Amino acid sequence: MDDWKLPWDGGCRCGEVRIRVTKPPLLAMACHCAGCQSMSASAFSLSLAIPADGFEITAGAPVLGGLNRDVHYFCPSCMTWMFTRPGRAAGFVNLRPTMLDDHDWFEPHVETCTDEKLPWATTPAKHSFGGIPDLPVFEPLVAEYAVEGTRPV
């Protein structure tokens, strides 16, 4: 049974770059850091950690940008911030869930960098961290999300 209802398709605002997700997400997150606030022009950024081998670009060619020009990918036409590749060794891609054609089901399970959050910004995340926790902290969160994570309707 595929309760994730995969595959998912999506794309940037103008539609030039299209993506497909074929594996379930590892974790749904919101990041309140000042960098994400600036890049998203919002109170926080949203991410779905997707296994790297379950993410593909099906049309167009995103470009690198942002402060770290080696990890943040944008549409070259509309400049939508689409995803981040934190490094091949990480084994996942952080997809902005609003790039999915159907994304109204998304809900962050974890929020990070709450020490930098805007005072009024809240999320329904079950777990909050003042910064970015060490990698071992994420392991039980990923296991919990596999069972309890919000699914597409």
C-alpha cells in the first residue's frame, strides 16, 4: 500500500523547471533561520527531505544561487527557490514542498532555528529546536515521521 500516493510532480512558478518525486519523504521541516527568512521572503522556509534517488528533474535546468552557490537551486526564468542539495554524501534533497502540484497536505513535523524566529511566527511542528540539531538527533525523527507524518489526501 502506498499511502504517500507517489509519484508527485511539481515545478517552479513559471513552469519552466519540472520535478518528480518517486520515494517517500524522510522528514517535513520548517527552518526559522535568518538566511531562510531572507531567501524565502517569509518568516521561515519549508522543506521535505526527499531521498536523492527519489528526486528527479523532468524538464528544464535549474541554476545555482543564493549565498552558498553550491547547494541552492532556482528556476533560471522566474527565480523560484525550488530545492537544496546539501551534498551528495547527505543522500537527500530538501525540496520546497510548495513546488509540488498538490501540496496542501504538507505540515512540518520539525522546526529548526527557533532562536532566530520572528516572535509571531508559529508552526504546528511536533518538535522544535533552537538551532540545527546534530545528525544523530534526526534519526529517531525520521523514523517517527515514516509512521506519523502527514500524508497527501
